[in-house]
Amino acid sequence: MADTQQVDPKAERKVAKLAKQISAFSKAHGGAEGQVAYIGERGARIVLVGEDGGWGDLVAPSYELAEKAVEKAGITVHEDFDGEFAAKVKTGRYEWTRMAGIQVGGPSNT
């Protein structure tokens, strides 16, 4: 008996959409690397860091779909968001203001 896996068309469309978004981010930022993190029932977060230091993220409905999307997009994927990979992220005034910058000496919100 042949091993036949059922393909969920909705899941495949979601993977294709995520991969297209990842590829567009990569193209806009001179290349990209990523990391996939499980975020509970919500699914998985795909963190993207461009070669120019730009960054962003996407949420996939499951860890499995996130892994398929980054594989389809062909980017390098890291196990953890640390070290040289994390050091590539460039932040500016907006990030300091929005990410508790007031408490750690960043610019004020006013």
C-alpha cells in the first residue's frame, strides 16, 4: 500500500502566501534570515531580519506551516534569536519609543 498524505488546500495556500511575503521581504532588504518560534495556540512567529538590518515578523497558524513557508521561501533559518543573527537587527527612534524605551533611557513618547 502506498503512503498517501492528504494535502489540505487551505494550509497549502497559507504556506504559499507566507512564503511569498517572506520572499518579498527578502528582496526588499537585500536578503533575509529568519527564526521560527512557537507561540502557543496562536501558532508560530516567523521573525525576519534583512541583510540591511531591517526586520519584521509574520504569524503562521502552526509551527509546521511556518517551517514549510520558510523552507519554500529558501531563507536561512536559525534555531535561536541570539548572537550574530540578533546583532544584525537595526533599531531606531521608533523602536526605542514603542518598546519601553522610556524606561531604559530611550526617547520620550512626547
